[in-house]
Amino acid sequence: MAITINSTRENEDDQTVFFSIDYDGDKKWHGDIPKDADPQAFLDAKEDTLKVEILRKQYNGADVPQLEDKTALESFEAWIAGGAKNAEIKETRIALPAVEAADAVMGTRPKMIETSEEVSETVVEEIDGKMVQKTVKETVTRPVPETKEVSLFNEDGEEIGTHTIEVTEEYEISPAVEAVEETTETIVVRPETVVEKAAWKDTAE
């Protein structure tokens, strides 16, 4: 018999069973089971589950794939037989997102030209010990909208004069965008790793 009951302890709501299980050597362990359960029958029914828990304690961090048509215990034992290796995990990520093509966005604005004008300013300066008021002139250049004269007509279509309008120019608000295809890259997020087996520690009664 793989499981031997060593002793039991009655608790308020359940019972603690101290037992030995013959699995890769004799191992002493314990567990809480229902108060009215038969310890031997209860643990015998969970023998495979107990063995899996033992392996999980000894192979901490094991990432065991569940094999088709195999039990959890059979899958774990097959994983150990294969070298106790957590498989490499790769992940595909977007390296460069896709960009849709777009035409340039154009707009219109007043066309600016530079104009020069002479401005005068009255200043007071001390000259030869006397306060002298004089006019200082300078040429100032500033941007102004360019204008042009166009014919002006009445409602009957007769030319009646001219009208001044601003000259506009087209400019690029945002440049055209070329289409870019999405590119991906595959990276290793977890390399293949061997999980070392830890020694079993018996439970003291």
C-alpha cells in the first residue's frame, strides 16, 4: 500500500492525518480531511493528487503542460522525464505600427509683403549743456498683407470702378504621409529553464 496512516488528530471542524506515502522514497506528510471521513479510504482516493502536490513542492516553479489523454500526475512525470525544463516562451510584438497614407492638408492665408515707412519721434537731448528738443526720423520695415485692385461691377454687370482685395497664397498645414506597413518582431520572454529538484522535508507529528 502506497499510503500508510501514522496517526490522526481530532480538531473542532476536521481531523489532521499524519501519513507516509511511498513515492520516490518514503515521505512523511500530513493533511486535514473531513471529520467523518475514513483516513485510509480518503487518502487512497487522492493518491495521485497527493503525488502531484509532492512534485510541486520539490519542483518549485514548474510549468507543466497538461498532456492530451494523460492525468496530471502522468503529465508531471513526463515533464520530469523530459529534463524538468520549463519551455521557452516567445512573444510576437509590434516593432513598427502601421501608418495609413494621407494627403497633405493645404490652406490659404494672406500673402505678406514688407513695406517701409519713415516715422518721426520727438526727443529731448542734452547738447553742449543745453536741453534740446529735436525730431528723429527712421525707416521702419514691417510686414503687411499684399493687396491688389480688381474691377468692381454693379448688379447689372456694368463696371463701376475698382475694389481692393487681399492677395492670398496656399500653404501646407500638414505634410503628406506615406503609408507604412506594420512590422513585428518575436522575442524570448522566458528562456528554456531547468527546474532543480529540492529535497523533500518530512512533516513532524
